Amino acid sequence: MSHAAVPASTSIPAPVRIPLREIVPWAVLIGALAMITMFFISTEDGATALLSAGGYVHEFLHDGRHLMAFPCH
């Protein structure tokens, strides 16, 4: 019995090449969004903050602030 589990003529497919010019704009966008998110999480102080209406943004980000060890009260 000489049954092979894998055919003798197996070829490994070539990896798909993604040009760097296609990755850079997405990397910049994701980096900018991450920095904006970190800004709001780290500097939002609740009712005294510019963008919060009665502390809404503070309450929305409250658990995330504690998870990343930012003090908030």
C-alpha cells in the first residue's frame, strides 16, 4: 500500500503582496483615531469639560479611564 496522504505535486501558493502605498493612509487614519480617543479618555474631567453635557462624556468613558489607570475622581 503506497497511498500518499499528500499529492506529490503540492505547491505552496505565493503570498499576496500589499503595496506600502495602500497601507500607509489606513495606518495614519487609525493612528489619528487612536490619538483622538486617548485624548478624550485621558483629559475628560466630567461636568467641567468642554464637550460634556452634564458629564455624559465622562460617564461614557468612566470605566475605560479606570481600566487604563487614569484617575478621574
